[in-house]
Amino acid sequence: MCNLRCVFCQNWDISQRGSGPEVDAEGIAGLMLSLQERGCHNINFVTPEHVAPQVVEALAIAIENGLKLPVVYNTGAYDALSSLKLMDGLVDIYMPDFKFWSRQSSARLLKAKDYPERAREAVREMHRQVGDLTFTPDGLACRGVLVRHLVMPGLLDETQEIFRFLAEEVSRDTFVNIMGQYHPDHQVGTMAATGRNAGSARYVEINRCPVGAELEGAYEAARSVGLWRFDQRVL
Ligand code: SF4
């Protein structure tokens, strides 16, 4: 289960309801070691905020038993500092997805009005721990922060503020993945059944894909504040 409730969640079928078996710390450690034996390049925890102590316990067992792979911590950036501090020295690569800058958008679309403050704190702490993203000689990411940002329709002003924050308050060398795959999903465009908007489509302002000019605008916003390291696979 994810710790956010994004109304547009692009994978709501697995993020918004419990699925899969419960596994204890020994079991998770065994899975990590099995992935290493099969030749995986890293161990990627996706939105582990609500089970951070259990992840630490599992990593301790796995490292004791020979885990050498980089550990990736992949989140929606809605992370408590107390959880991130538990990860200090254990996580090699942080991949926060910084979604919105304003409290209004965060309250309406993520159901978390304190998201912008929590995300700023989290990204600063992640960068303090591991710095800018670095690569092995053969091109695999091995340590640092990779910030993702999903471009949303009609919200380019928030994109600009997020990139300004990264450039001015984190690092101009921040590696950024600007994602253009947003499409209406989950609750977006569904009909409200109750309340004063009953019968109307919900979240109409984001009920479309971003257009090419918005994606180009996101890159321009990043470059204009000095960011220059982009995930070339999505250009
Ligand atoms: S953070 Fe990602 S997975 Fe979680 S609800 Fe939002 S879009 Fe879905």
C-alpha cells in the first residue's frame, strides 16, 4: 500500500489495496540474496516508508549473508525524516518523485496538504546522505539522488518551482528524470456519485494527457534554472 492517495494514480490497482503475501525480515533478506544470485543490478524498494524499520531489519540480515548490490529507495517523496535517517548508510540511490509544489494541488490531488514541505525536507536529506548521482564506468547508477517528476496537464508553474528548488536549494547537478507518460486514470474523469457535483466528471482539470508544448516547457524550465543532467532515455 502506498502512503499517498493520488487521485490520478497510474498503478492504483497495486498501490491502493493490499496484494501479495506477507513476508518477514528473513524472507525479504532471502529474496534480496536470490535476486543478487540471478544477476540483478540493484535492490529497489518502492515506497517503503510505512515499513522502514522492517526494511532495515531485512537489510541487516541480507548484508550479513553477503548482499553487495546497491540499494535503491524509490518513493513519492512523502517521507518522514525519521524514516530516512534510519536509512542513512544503507541506501545507495534515492529516487524521489517530486509531484507538486503547492499545498492546494497536494490537498486536492494527493490528499496530503503538507506534501510540499515533506518533499522538500526529504529531498534535502536524501542529498545530504548520498549527494549527486554517480555512475560506474560501464554506465550503471551506483550512488546518489535521481529526482523524478511527472509532468501534469496545466501545472507547468508547479514544475518550474520544483526545478528552481532543486537547482537553488539542492544542487544544479541534480540528475532529473522528466516523465511525460501521464494519462488520466483511477478517479480522474469518473462521475461523482454524491455531493453538490453529483453526476459531474471529477478532477476535470487533469482529465487529459500533457501536450508536447508542456513537456518541452518542463525541459525549458529545468534548463533555465541551470539543471543539465537529464535521463536521456526519455528525451
Ligand atoms: S505516490 Fe505513486 S503509487 Fe503512490 S498513490 Fe501516488 S501515483 Fe500512486
